[in-house]
Amino acid sequence: MSRPCRFHGLGRAVWHLFFHDAPEIADALISGRERLYLDWFHRHFAYNPTAVPVEDLDEYERAYAAPGGLRALNYYRTHFIDAEHNRESAKQPLTIPVLALGGEGFLGPIVEQGMAALATNVEGQIIPECGHWVADEQPEYIISALQKFFAA
């Protein structure tokens, strides 16, 4: 059954940033359990948990389980450093057009709010019936939005 992320609006939508920021425990808990880890996020952060095909999840699992695969989590481990860089960058906001797309079942308007802090010409859209994986969950919407944005 499709449903919005149950963590949205409860102050828990980004709890995993803090979890991943503790590499010793995060890596220890995920190693050997990569599929359990990936399945949990896809079940809870997707509007439609079946939107990401099993074959794609198989590939994610293979990559995460490979030697050095958990380095992918470094993306999350730099968020707090990135926030400092963003605060500095906000002093001279981007003036180019920026498209900010967020799934209604995950961060929705927060994507536009975040970009509005860094740019002066932001077009925000909330993608209906969509969670965290916008390209997997609503590919037609993304293609249409990008075509319209770049045509303008």
C-alpha cells in the first residue's frame, strides 16, 4: 500500500544523518546486513515502496557489500561540513534559475526552502505521490519538469 513516509512531520525525517555520522557503529551494524539496511530505507522513505525494482536493490546491495562499498555513506558524513560551506555560499546567492523538486511523502517543501537560502531564482515543486527516491518513484514527472525547466 502506498503511503507517505511516516517519519515526515515528526522531526525524524533526517535521523539517518546522525546515524551515519558515527562510522564505527553504523558500519558495524550495516556490514553483512546491507540488504536489511537498504530494504528498510526503501520501505520507509518511499511513497510507494515497490517503486525501486528488486534488480536495482540487488545492485545496491552488491555495491554496498563490496570491499569499500560502505564508503558511499561518506555522502552523509559530510552533511555538516556541507552545511558550513552552504552558509558561506549563501553570502553570495546563485542568480541562475534553480529547480528544486521534493517528494510530497518525504521532504516536500524543504527542498525548495533549502535552495531558496542559496539562490534568488528558485522554482520549487512538490512531486505528488512521491517519497525520497524522486527519479525512481516518479520518473515521468521528473522528465517533464526538467524538460520544461530547461526549455525556459
